[in-house]
Amino acid sequence: MRDWREVRQTKTRNDRSCSMFAWLVGKYLLDHPYGSEPEALRNARAREYALARLPLHEEMCDEFWGGPATCYRIPYAAADFVVPGASYKECAAAYGATTRSFASGVNHTVPDYEMVILQGLGGFIERAEAEFARDPAPYREAMLISLRALSDYMVRAATFCESFHPEAARRLRKVATERPETLAEGVQLVITVQDMLLVDNGYANALGRLDQYLYPLYKADEEGREQALDMMCHLMMIVDRYHEITNIAIGGVKADGTNGENELSLLILKAVDAVHSPSTNLSARLHDGSSKEFLQACVRLIATGIGFPAVFNDNINITMLVDAGIPLEAARDYALVGCVETVVAGRQVPWGDGRFNMPEIFCDVVRRLAEFDTYEAVVEALKEGISKGLMVYRDNYLAGLAAYPPEKFPMPLLSALTRDCIMRGLDVNDGGAEFPRFHGVGMMGLATLADSLAVVKKLVFEEKRITAQELVEAVESDFQGHEELRQLCLNQVPKYGNDDDYVDSIAAEIVAIGTGEAVAMGLPCGGRIFGCMASNVQNVSAGAQTPATPDGRHAGAPLSDAASPSGGRDREGPTAFVNSIIKPDYTAQNCTVVNMRFTPEMFKGEEGVDRMVALLRRFVSGGGHEMQFNVTDNAVLEAAIANPEEYGDLIVRVSGFSDYFINLAPGVQRDILRRSIHGAN
């Protein structure tokens, strides 16, 4: 087997140089101003123009055609060069004026790969032709133009690479119009579709349930099975060169409720390990029937320190989707996009989200702490503050969404690849998708808030060891002159993450409040706003703007990370950690992030692997939502900070993604160092 890590280091990654595709699209748009034709047709023809003219290069083809060379060819240094008719900057501006924002539904999605594999691109074109013949509306024509343009591009690429890679050319030519019949043909089709959506503002789009939709091809292709691991490694290499967060879901139940694990699930785990790229954002779906073999394979990959796979609980996600109106069979077929967000693959409006600082809301309550006679009144004031804050959030979000009307910002190719848009003749953001929009509110600082409320409850109202005014004065002065009180808050009150019901019950109540207030708001389109205990890395920047909090946190210090305990405060071992984080009810939350760190010794030998398998089973049976893992010690991370040039390949799990440690901002590096490290106890 090739040394894929060595190959990865020699390959060119997507450095986000200027997009040749954007230049060509922009050139067409400049030549055809807004209003010169229906906007959906203008959009589709601009992309047809670009795909017909994208330069082709031999580096686009290794074993498969595609990857970032398809998308990015012009270095930033040359961005001012003049092209026939317009400068790059003019073209890029014209292109940018037609693209949607993240929150309005542009990326963080999965095309309908199940049907792409079953029907082939030709099948989609036939359906689009039939619907256009029945109802020749401009949007139907736009989807048809987009699909044909992609097919024509594949034929052009096949002709180009015929002389130096005839087998790749054959595959390309076939899947341009026909259904794939071998695993290699299926992989090629997936790569090409992913390329085209990536190049068109498609950040953090996912591959979905790769082991499910490719498995029929794998099973039927006896010759291809022998090369399957190599093919998966090639695919992961292309994902690495995207330098994007590309979520890949494996495992979980099938639509009929049976266990979906298969040989391809295990090969994907091996391929991710072989390539060892932080871009291959692997997500393992777990459930009560997950096999020991699958769990052990997941643990062995986690033990390498790459931070993959993150693990997700089918019991929680499927319940959440069904409660949101998704039919059970479709809910069972969920996938993850971006970092950790749950969607119905290929059948839904693209995901969007934002951030909401709960401890900042609580700081307003703390300033009035002396006004409250009971702890319950404090919680009620917090609930009222969260409710008001979320209504402001919703109003701002809807105003932002209204700035991108689908008739002005259409997405005909993504729509054509999303189930029901062809049949309905509508854009994915205009009611075309089978299922409506989900939007997530990333509720930051769960443990900061829970630990702070525990201080108020215990020290002020129950034990009366300090007065409300004393606590207010301490936090408003950032504990200057109040260090003794701060130590009392830090050391004499239970902390989330240690299996102590006193504070864990408070965390559960906070989750319930945030969940209920978010879900109650709804969306005009029939979609749903979800609470999400997730912060990406914005707990660091949000903390910088948040005053001191009663848990002893200084002003400006990071908030607790997502749904994890506050850094360094979970001290009772991994079992206690898991027992805490499974207590909140996450069945109405779309996504959460729980970061956990282990020493490498935790995974030593079969005993270590089985110990971790038992912990994962406890996570599933107890109702945990998501967990992800770092396997590093502080000495290595400190050394990487001091001598980054010696640790260029050190990967860590950051939040809902992994990255090279030396690429992280110093504040994020220190936030990772603050997380407790658990051993084998």
C-alpha cells in the first residue's frame, strides 16, 4: 500500500488562490447585466459559460479526475491582471453579487448522492427534460442547463485526459450520461459533483453517508472490491486538497432501522487513517446495535490523535428529526454537514447558523442579583433574558434571509441535485426541497453558565455564605480585591463534568430553556430554529467581550467550550465526565459539541480499546448527543507552540473540526491546553 501521508505532503492543497471559475462566471454576468434575462437562466448560463471554458490541466487527473485544481488556478499575486473585457476584480465582484450568504442557505449541505448513484447524471437530465417539456418555466430550464453543462464538462475533461489516462477518461465519459456500475465509476461521479458544488461558493459541503450509497456498487463490483481501499484513499486525498471541512458519515441505522455498518464503513476508517488529513471530517453514527468491530475500529482511529471520528447518537438525532416533522425513514437516513450539523441528506435546504452568548445574558441578571428573593426568580429572569435575546436574534436572522430572495439569488445546480426541486420546478431556497430549512442558534457557554448558577444557588441563597451584593461587587471588579471570594466560587461549589447532580441538573435546565425558547420561535417557511450547544471556536472571542462571571472566570477569558465542561474543572475521570454530559435532554437540539481529551496511555492494548468501547456504549445508552476526542499531552502541545516548525503535521480536534495545531490562533491553542486530560481510571 502506498504511503498516503507522504503523498499528501507532496500534493498541492487548495490555498484559496483566486477562482478561475468565479472569474469566468463574473465575465458572463458583466456581459449580461441583471435584468437582461430571467435571473435563474442568467445564473445557469453563466456557469455553463464557465464550465465550457475552465482550463484543463494534467494535474487534475491522478487516478480520478478532479480536486482543487478544478477550482483554483490564479494566485492572489496575479489577481489584478487584465483579462479580455474585464479585470479579475471586476469579474469577482460580479460573481460575488450573485451569491448567497452562509446563513441564507448556500452551502453546508449534501447533494442527493443516493439518487445520483442510483440514476446517474443522465437520469437527472432525463427527469429535468420531462418536467421542462411538461412545464417550460424558466427555472426548470435553468436546472436543465446546469445539469447539461456539468455533463458536457465531464465529456470535455474525458477527451482531454484520454491520451494520458484512458481509464479515467472512460469513466468520466460514461458517468457524464450513464448510471455508474462500478465502484470506481461511482467515486468519479461523486468527486465531480462535489467539485462543482465546492467551486460555486460551496464551503463545508458534505459527502453524506458515503458507506451507504456506494455500498451497492462495492458489493456488485468483485474486481473493484480488491482496489476499494486504494479508491477510498484517493478520495480522501482529494478531500485533503480541498482544504475544506468535508463531513463524511459512516455507520448508523438504515432507513428500515437495521444496522447500516458494512465493509465499506471499515475501509473508510482505514483510508482516513492512511491519508491522515484534518479535512476528512469523519462522523461515526452510533446506536444500541453498533457492532463491537465497528466501535473498535473507530477507537483505533481516535487513538491516532487525528480527532476522528466524532461520534453521534442515532437515538437522539432521529428523535429530534421526527419531532421536527421528518418522516421516520428519512430521519434514519440523516447525515452531518459542516462540523456537526444534522440534516436529511440531499432532501433539505442548506443549513445555516449563528452564535448566542448565554453568559452575557446572565451578566445582566447578575447586575440585578440583589433584587431577587429566591434562586428560582434568578432562573426566571435568565429565561426571560434568553427569550428576549433570541427574539432579537430571530428578527435579525429573518431580515438577513430576506436580503437574499431566491428569485434574485437562485441556485439551479444545487437545486437540481436536491430531491423534489426538479419535480416542483422551484429553487432549493424557494420551497423546492422535500424538507424545509433548519437554522441553528449556537448557544455558547453552557458550563460557564451552569457553574455560575451553581455559585448563586449554593453560596448566596442556600448557604448564605456571601450576599448578592458581595458577589455583584466581586464580578464587576473582575474579582480585584476579592480573590478569597473567587477561590470560594472556584473550589467550594460543584462543577459541571464531575457527575454531580447538583450542578448537572442546572446544566440540564439551561439546555431545556434554550431548546424550548428556540424551537418555540419557528420559521415562516415551516422550518425550525434549533438550539445548538456549539460554539466552533467563538467561545474564545465571545469570552473576550464578556465580563467576569460568578464561577470565578475572569473578564475576557474564554467561555466554556460548547457543551463541554469548563476547561480543567472536570477532575473525576472519564466515566464521571460522560455521566455529566449525558444528563441534559438533547432530543430537541440539532447539534452539540463535547470535547474530551485523553492521554495516549488510555488506548494502550486491547484492554484500552475495549475500555473506550465501553465508554462509547455508555454515551449511547445514556442519551449523549455528540462527543469528539483529542489524544495529546500538554508537553507536546507546549513544544509545538515553542517550536512550530517541528510540529507542522500535528493534528488536534479543535471544535467540530480538526486542524493542524500550529495553524490555530494562540487563544485557541491555549483553550485546547486548558481542557482536562483523562487517563485510564
